[in-house]
Amino acid sequence: MTDPAPLKSSNELADERTRMALDRTLAAHDRTLLAWVRTATSMISFGFTIYKFFQSLPAAASAPPHLLGPRGLALVMIAIGVGGLLIATIEYRAQLKRLHTQYAGYGPFARSLSAGVAMTIATLGVVGFVLVVFRQ
């Protein structure tokens, strides 16, 4: 007959539960940032698509001037997508720094690719914005 596994102390159980809660919190932060990435990607690509679609149409000489034409709308959508993603990434980094400082004893923490993905999409958005600005 084998001996049953020794019971964990209440401190060990508390540490284990805290570690699992911290892992869930970090995963929630990653999911939130990736939701921002998804939304920003939609805004950036939709803005660029609007610009390219209306660029391919023949220009109507008799069209009245609009307050915000297709190019302006595209620039606004791309700017909102990139700006929102940058703000979300800054907030994500601040929250992770706070968690890592507060729970330093539970480290080392796994690295996440979500911030890198967010910065890649933001960079592509800036490139799209520049292309729309300088391409009349």
C-alpha cells in the first residue's frame, strides 16, 4: 500500500491559487489587447479600402465639395485605428508593469507576443496613413 500524498499547507494552497489567479489576469490582459488589435485592424483596413475604392472611380467634375470626402474619411478611420491601438498598448504595458511589480515573487512571468503584434499592426497602420496622405 502506498502512502497518500502529503496535504498542502494553507500557505501553499494560497500561493498556488494566487499564481493561478495571476495567470488568468495576465491572459485576460492579453485577450483585451488582442481585441484592440482586431478592432484597429478592421478600422485601418476599412479606411484604406474606402480610399482605394473611391480612388478607382472616375472623378465627377460636377460633384459638390464635401466636408469630409472619401480620402478624409479614410484618414480619420486609419488615425482612430492606430491611435486607439497605441493607447491600448500603452495601457497594457502599464498594467503588466504594475502586476509584475506587485507580484514579483510569483515570477518569472511568461512573455507574450500580443504587444509585438499590436506594434506591428500599428506600424502597418502608420504606413497606410502615410500612403493615403501623400498619394493624392
